[in-house]
Amino acid sequence: MSRSQITRGARLTQDDVGRSTAASSAGAAREDDGCTILHVDMDAFYASCELRSRPELRGLPVIVGGDGSRGVVTAATYEARRYGIHSAMPMSRAKRLCPDLVVLPPDFGLYTEVSAGVMAVFRDITPLVEPLSLDEAFLDVAGAVRRLGPPAVIAEQIRARVHDEQGITCTVGVAATKFVAKLASTRAKPDGLLVVPPDRVIAFLHPLPVSQLWGVGEKTEEVLLRLGLRTVGDIAHTPVDTLVRALGPAAGHHLADLAWGRDPRRVEVPEGEKSVGHEETFPRDIDDPEVIRRELLRLSEKVAARLRAQGVAGRTVSIKVRFADFSTITRSRTLRSPTDVAREVYATARELYDALGLQRARLRLVGVRVEGLVDADEAPRQLLLDEPEVGWREAEQAVDRAAARFGRGSITPARLVAGPGRDDDDHGFGGQPVAPRPR
DNA sequence: TCTGGGGTCCTTCAGCTC
DNA sequence: TCTGGAGCTGAAGGACCC
């Protein structure tokens, strides 16, 4: 195998990889020397998970996506991609491109389970695992080289184990930096392996289009194209000041560094999430404030339950409102102390919504998010003068216990059960069956 | 064509304190 | 007592990623 050549499909043995990644002159350093960063990316992850239990669909154009008129494609098999279908594409368009498309509803429980198995394989290799999402992660294997072999050999071990233990394929990029490792895995997809040695980084990067750079999306690409910058090489040879003027200091310096392969970021084991939120697009636009408030209540319930499940509480509550014309606004408020109580989250979300003073504006989406998370046990609690020691938090914890036993949804605020309900001062929580009502 | 849902990070601006 | 600047924080919006 020539340098940087993609290995695809077949799993290699240690000897194969040793030969394939060695420099041409005998006794010279291996070309994966110093390439201790691995980026592992599952191939069409959600769709691959589904196909494990539906082998009859293999070889067919299959997508996973939300139902309803406003869904988008969440994952597409490579057979579906041949029709031009890709993730985030509106479902209606995907069906037009391929009338024989097989559409499966998402099963996030299954994907979470498979992901946990895959991450366990990674952590068996090295403790330095930085998951980016359910289906991809960075690994720093510097500490595993003596035990398991060179990085390319470790990459093949991972590919083989994920295939054998989880029944899905993955692609691995191997490089000295996170950014190049990620680009390498993108280039080698699907079911491939690509090593980019340090002395080949510039030759690998500079012909790529600017859109391949991390942080360059639709808007930034437009700006760069207006400056006449089409490739990573063009960016590399542009004065940093020009990039900073066009994109701001952070993005300007960031792109200049990436264009020369400079990426000092280390693989870091994440400490935890920084915010928790839920949002929902209505099947059709809604202008009834009562329906919108009820949705805010439902979302607040879900957010607070997740906060409690993770043992965290947050100080800032924000709402997101998307209008029928797709314009979007957010509003937020920072509380005096962190909360994981649905009643408090909803009360704040509702106040933020009411303060907008919308006169029956048609809304497409609403969302609730809690930010500024801290450990719930260490979070200071601001007891109000008339608040009992055992109150809503304890009541909602009781609901959590009941939900764990009987299923989520077994206990629901009365307002979410009874349809358009009261608009009273307890914000719809009065009917919670197990909640002791504070006085 | 018609755009989900979960997140993170950056920029800008306003208000506050020193 | 008044004023301007620095620094901090919160709020809002936007861009981006998977």
C-alpha cells in the first residue's frame, strides 16, 4: 500500500499493517510514527444499527428519519446516498429523489445501546476517549502503543472488534492531530482506514475545498468564496489579518492554523454536558397561546427530568421560538440559584414567552433549555419565605421514582392530560397526583 | 426544496461596579 | 460629586457540528 493509501473493507493483520504503513527504505521509521490520534466514525450509524436486525434490507436504499410532514433524514445508507440523499435533507425531497426508499423511524434507545458497546471497545484500548456524538470519538493511543502495537495496528484492531462485537462497520483516521485524523476518516469512508503521516499533512490538506475545514459552514464558506478562497491552500497563503477582518479573531486565527495543519487540541475526556434542552416542531404552525404554553410545560417536564436523572441543576433558563417564516429568537433569564425542578423551569419559560407579547403569531417550533449546569448536590438552594422544606423538588423526585417503576408518562401534570386546561397560578402543576401541594 | 433535534462556541451589546 | 474607562456578567443571536 502506498503512503496515505486508503485501506477499505478487508481487515488487515498486524503484519499487513506493518508492511503497509512502513516507509519505503528498510529500517526507516514507520509512517504512523507520531500519529497517535485516532478518529473513529461509524458508517451510516443509525441505519447500520437498524440493518443488524433487518438483514433483508441490506443493499437497499434505506434512511432513518422522523415521521410526519416536517421530518428530515437522520441517517442514510450508502445505497440511498447514491440517489443524492443525505442527512438533514427534508423527507419529502428524499422520497422524491428515490420513490423506492425504505424509511425507518428512529430508535434512539437502540443507538444509545450500540454506542455504549462501541465506546466500551474504545475504552478497552485507551482511557483517553473523547466521544463527539453517539457514533464518533477521538482516541489518544500513545499510551497503548507498547501494549498493542503501532497506531495503524490499533486502528485495525478497533475496526475488527467493532465489526465482530457490534455487527457494524466503522472508519478510522490516524494522524498526529485531531483535525487531520477527522479529515482522514471522512476521506476513507466507508469501512476504511487512512493514515496521514506528519510529512504528508500539507499535501493532504491544501487541495481540499475550504468547506472541509472544521468550523466552515454555509455562511463562512460564502465569505471565503467572496474573497476568492476556494481551497485550504488558498487560506494557508492568505495573510492572517485578512482572515481576521473577514471572520473575526477567533475564526480567523483558527482557520489559519488549521490550514497549516496546526491543531494543538488534545484528546480530552469530557466532564459532562453544559446544557440540557428539548425542542419540538409542531406538525403545523400554531397560534394558540394556550397550546404553546402547554408545550412549554411538557418540554420543561422533560428537561427537568433529565437534569435530575443526571444529578445536575442549572441557573439559566432559555426558550427558543421559531416563527412560521423560520426566523428564530431566543430569550433567557438567569435565576438566583440553580434548579432541576420542572415547576421552576416552566414558570420561567412561561414568563419569558408571555413577555414576548406575541399577538397570535404563528409558531413553528418552541424549545426549552437549561444552561449553567452544576452538580445538584452542591447547588445552593434559595428557599422562599413561605416555601416548605419538603416541596416541589421532592414531589418531582417521587414522580421520577414512579416513572422508573411504571414508565415515563404514568404520572403527568393534569394540564397535559386534560387538554386546554386552567391558566391558574400553579402553572398547571396542581393536578400532579403524588405531589404534595406546597402552601 | 423547505428546512429536526441535540448540543457548543463565538460575537456583540448593554448594564453594572469599581 | 461627576465622568470616563476597564472589566465582568448576562442576554441575545448566529454559526456550526453530528
